[in-house]
Amino acid sequence: MSSSSPALKPDVALSLTLSPSPTKPARIEAINKSEERGLRLIQLLLKCANHTSSGNLHRADACLLHISPLASATGDSMQRLAAQFAYALASRLVKRWPGLYKALANRSLQLSNHEMDPSWALFSQAFPYLRFAYAIIAQTLVRAMSAERVIHVVDLGSGDPNFWVPLIQSFALMAQAREPPQLKITCVNNNKVVLEKLGLRLVKEAEGLDIPFQFNPVNVSLKELTIDMLKVRSGEALAFVSILNLHVLLAEDDRVDAHFGPNKGNKVKDCKQMGQFLAMVRSMSPKLFFLVEQEADHNLDRLVDRFLEGLHYYSAMFDSLDVNCGSLSCEERLAVEKMFGREIVDVVACEGLEREERHERYARWIVRFVGAGFKPAHMWCDAKQIIEAYGKDGYKIMNDKSSLMICWHERPLYAVSAWIS
């Protein structure tokens, strides 16, 4: 890089996937060119982010013009990542013309949430991140509820049968030594189709296992949820499960801070909506609250800070996709990466209430949950067994501050934690 190029922060080491060490000089030269191209793309992306943040449209446009021939949706991991971030920056620039942006957005027909996105199912099946999280939650939940007669578990938005069906099966196995517990699952989801499909699937599963079961669908968003909708009854052992959804409650109209506010660094941003939600949950005295969130700081006010953090986080994600996508076709891998591309667009191009992908690191969630009166709970997890059952080389599960970090090599990508009220 030239001396005038923006430097990466010391803790931001982007992951670039390279082929195995070759022996032929031509292959070595190709890898050197790939490294040069990757560094050049990082330089251009950071310049473009700075120009976009400062409102310098002409210089941002010039950067995108240089990025376009180097980035590619079908190239190596850095090229594919650059294509997603370049699109996000372009989307932010086009938003200065609302009519033009809306016309393009309608044309693209982007999906509003991963519940209706078939690429989410592809990601869940081909890569073990969520299966790790599901196994950790299931092991802890079944053990904690082993002596309970009436169990009520609330799903805060995931609606994934890949989690709930095995969990019901685990409760059925637990019941072999005694009378089966009465199991109620409440699923909160603003997608009616998801609720209908999940309900039919779970009722059928429970009937086949001959365990008393009740399914309570709640067709609202987390922002609209009230305590009465959950139909919590006296005597129920209550648990909540939030998988990659709670951060949407951090969305607030903070556009003034984004443009003019001071850089708050590591300070946790106050959020009235999140505080009220956690207070409502705690008032029901749940036995456990499970939280799975992206281990990234994408809830920062300044665009450039979010952009750097996003490059760091998604470069590791794209690296893992590149290495372990053998079960996917080229089209399927592209669909999964576009799914992450929609997250990137939200992080980079959106502000205020529109920006919902406000991922925060576990250290910030500790402050929020402890402030709401929760305490960390121990999780029962045989990490080695889970890795061997679901994982491949490169994946790790590590303990960190009473949470379990699901990692790609040494980079945490998802944090799993349990809380008691």
C-alpha cells in the first residue's frame, strides 16, 4: 500500500483465503497477485467508506469505479467479500436520491428476513455454526428442566424446526425414566407461514413421541410483543430462547449521533426499548434465558467504525464458507453469500430505525443483562463431542466470560450464553 492509504487498526486482521502451498512458480505468482489484489481492495474499500461517510460523492464514486474490476461475486473470498461491501456502499450513496433508491430496491426484491429465505436453510445445513448453538442450548435446557412437570419454552423469533424437533425428542428421552413432562412451546414470529409450518411439524412430532404438547403461535414482532401474548401460567418452568434476533430491539432513531455525536468508543449505548423488554422478561421469573448473537460490534454510530468491524467479521465468515462449501453448488454458495450481503447492506447503508442488524459483542450484552437484573448461568456442554458430531477442521468452541464462543479458527463469530433472573 502507498503511504497515503488508510491503515487497518492493529486488531483488525482480515482473513484472506489462499490455496494450499503450490510448488509451481506460476501458482506462486498467482497467489502473490491474489494477495496484492486483496490488499488493494481493502485500501479502496476503506477509502470509499471514508468518502461516503464525509459525503464526498465524486471520490466515493471514483473508488467504486476502481473496485468493480477487482471484485467479483465468483472470485476468491476477498473478491466476493469486496463485491458485497461495494454494493452496500453504493446503496448508501444512492439513498441520497430516495425515489431512485426505492425503485432499485423494488426491482431487486430483497427478502426482509431470513425466515423466508431458502439460503438460510442452506447455511444452517451446510455449516455447523447454528447446530453448535442448538446443541449447547438443548444440553443445558434438558438438564436444567429434568425435574420439572410443566415446561414452557418461548422462542423469540427463530422458528427453526432444526432446533425444536431434536429438543422435543430430547425431552421424550428424558421422560423414559418417569412420567413425561407437559411441554408448551410459544413461538413469536411476525411471519404467519413460518408459525403455521412449525406448529404442524411440532404437533406431529409430539404425537409420535406420545408426550403432552401445546403450541402457542404469536404472530407479532419482538417490538410488538406483550406479556399477555405469552400466556404464561403459574407452575410452569419457563425458559426463553433468542437466536440471532434480540439485537433488532436495539434499533432506534440515532441518526443525529451517527452524523454529529462524539465517538463513544467502548461505551454501551443506552436503549430504552431493550431495557423495557428485558424488564418484562425478568418480571416473569424465567428459569433460563438463552441468548445467541453475532460476536461483532455493528451497533457503532460512525459508519467507518462499523465498516471496519464488518470487514473483519465477514472476512472470517467468508473464509469459512470458502473452505467448507463442498456440499453446496456454486449457485447455492452465492445465495448464502447474498444472504450475508443483505446483512452487510443493513450495517453499512442504513441508519436510524431502518438499521436493525445491530450486532454487539458479548461484553456489551453482559452490561445490558446484568443491568436488567440477570446473572450468567452455567451451560453444560461437551465441546469436543459437539465439534466431532457436527464440525470440521477450523471450528472451535471456547469459553469466554461465562459464554461459549463459536469460532472459525481463533475468531469468535457467535456467542452463546445463558442467564437466570
